[in-house]
Amino acid sequence: MTDQRRLRWLLRRGMKELDVMVMRYHTHRYPQAPEAERAGFVHLLETVEDPDLWSWTMGYAQTPPEYVELVAQLRIHR
């Protein structure tokens, strides 16, 4: 239960647009995503700053290789 509470907290971003995107991903993709993708999503939420995440998902900046597949999934849920 604690892990779910922590994840819910991490889903709250500083930008409303990111809140919507990560919540949509969490609702629609996360439950059936492979374990590695779920772990990568949590790592992304813990370590990536909102402006960087926004730039990657909007295509304004190149996504680092370790996040390319995950950011592609986030783009689906924009």
C-alpha cells in the first residue's frame, strides 16, 4: 500500500498538463505494462524535472536513449 501512495504522490507534477498525461498513462497503460517499463516510469517520476519531461513529450528536445520508449508511451496518452 505504501508503494501505491508514494506513486500517487509522484504522479502529482508541477504542471497541470503533465498531471493529466502521467495520470492517463498510469490509468490506461501502467497496470498492464511490463515490469521494466513500470520501474522506468517510477524512476522517471523520481528523477526527471518537469521542464525536461515536457520538452521530451512535446518533441521540443531530444529524449535521452533510456527514456525513448517510455516517452513514446506517454505521448500516446497526451
